[in-house]
Amino acid sequence: MGRRSATGRIGIADVAKLAGVSLATVSRVMNGNFTVDAEIAARVRAAATELRYQPNPVGRSLALGKTDTIGIVVPDLSNPTFQAILRGLSMAAAQDGYRVLIADSSEVSSEEAILAGEARRRCDGLVLCAPRMSDAELAELAPSLQPLVLINRSTENTASPSLMVDYAKGIQDLADHLVGLGHTRLAFLSGPPRSASNKLRLAGLERFREANPGIDVHMLPGGSSFEVGHQAVDAVLSSGATGVLTFNDLVAMGLLSGLHEHGVNVPGDISVTGFDDISFARYTTPTLTTMTVPITELGEQAWQRMIETIRSARLPAPTATTAAPLAASAAVEDADDGARAPLPTIFHPKLTVRGSTGPAAVHPGPQ
């Protein structure tokens, strides 16, 4: 039976006393330090087993300087896209024994910096997923959040890995799909004004306009939620558009619902497209044409970048024999590209055609 200390709680001092070693020796053995003599380490572990001693996880984290936890800040956890990214991240992290702490800024950009700082203080690293803060704010904040991985955002001022979706090309592919069906009047229900990915979509549509001067593209204010799409029916119909591009699948699904309530046939009267290809997109009525983004893979790859960064930060400093080659290599990289930040990893969405798009109608639905 394990022995009890005077407080009734087994501590490191009890293990040290039973094993006949110092507190520091017990601490090194419990934290996996292999410099302790094997015989002494075995004696410490035997004492810990006899006493049924369990290391304090908080104290162990402080001693090791790590928590085995990473944080992720998302703008809206109710959005299935961010849920899928989180799923990919957390499942991949679990394979390496890490947990994930989640912070939701609820689309309030002013909260992101506060949440990011608090999460980073509690974790070994941070993933910022589609942050809404400005470029200047991100550049100023990023150095204090290292190790940091960015999803759908990048900054040139730090060496933070970045994973980006090519939203500009994706929205152009959707517009081209509608034009190929005979649509010449399009509308775009835009996303949150501070969304970096929305700015990429707008840039893509600007390039589309330049390449297709005969196509009308009406820009309509929107957002990222089902409700936004549902409330936009009157604006969409008033635009006279026969093909509609939306910021994401949620907005598209809300629009489909509102159009149905107004007696508008999709795609007979008007075609609707989404973006992301969340799991619900294939179950709408009609099923939703959209751009398929490897959402879960984004989370998985974010973890791979994070663990690589964490591990490299813990590597010992270069020795005298390796320092010169490393310095030369860095100099070559600087000479080649003139920048320290790694190039973003780009994910290319693919067009998935379903039932919500069809040939352009001569006249759109009820005005």
C-alpha cells in the first residue's frame, strides 16, 4: 500500500525520501531527463509506483516550459468551415499528444488580439484562422505570438507558416461556370467587410470583370451567415441577376431558402452558387453548386507546420562545425528571395457542379 504524507497527499518530497535522493533528482526523472544514472532512475520510479505518485500537470508544464496544448482563434465557430478546420487540427494534434484550446472572436475583430494573446500565454503555440484584424495589426501582433501558424492570412514581417486558399481563382471559376451557362447578369453577395478572404474574392471578381467586359457583376452587401443569405432575397431579385455568387455555402443556403419562400425556381429562374463545399451543400434542395475546399486538410496541415516549428525551436543551438554552413545557407536564401517569411502553402479549390445552377432564364423570378 502507498505511504501517505502528513497532508494526506503524495508529493515529490515523499518520493525523494523513499528513494533516498534529492528533490531535483526526482524532478529530472519524472520529466524524462535521461542524464540521471539508470539505477537511481529505476529506484525513483519504483518509489513513485509504490506511493502511487502522480506528477502535477501544471507543475510539470512549468518545469518543462511546455503545456502540450496549442490554441486556435477563429472568427465564428458556428460556421461549419471553421468546425472542419478545427476537427482536422485537433485530430492531427492528438496523434502527437497535444490538445487544442479554442477561442471564438464572434466576428469582432477588436477581440482577436486579446484572445490571441491570452490563448498564447496558455499554450505552446497558436493558430490564427482567418483573422479579421488589419494587416498592420497582424504584423504588429505576430512576433509576440510565436510559434504562430496562419490560415487564410499571411504576413511578410515574421517567419510564420501560412496556409492560403486561392479564393480569387475560385470565385473566377464560379463566375466562368455561370457565364458558360449563358448568364450575363451576375450578383455577388459579399462577405464580412474585414474578412481577408472576402478581399481576395473581390480581387478575383475584378480580374473577371476586366477579362469579361460584357458581363454585369452587381456587388451586394452580405456576410457569412445563413441569415444574411435569407434576408438578401429582395436585393438579389431587384438586381436583375440570373446567376448569384455568394461568399460561402451558408449564405447560399440561406438564399436558397428565401428564394423558395418567394416562389422563385432554382435554377429555372435563377442560379445560385456557394463556396467551401461544407457537408450540408450536397443535401440542399436543389443541391448546391460550389467550390470544394480541402477544409479538413487545412487543419491537418496547420498542425504539421505547427509541430515542425515547435520542434525546430527546441533544437540545440548550432555547434561551431555547423554554424558556418547554416549561415551560408541563410545568406543564399536571403539573396535569392530577399525575404525571411516562407512562401504560403496554397490550396486550390475545385468546381463542384450540382443542381443549383443551370442555363440562364430569359427573365429572372418575381421582382
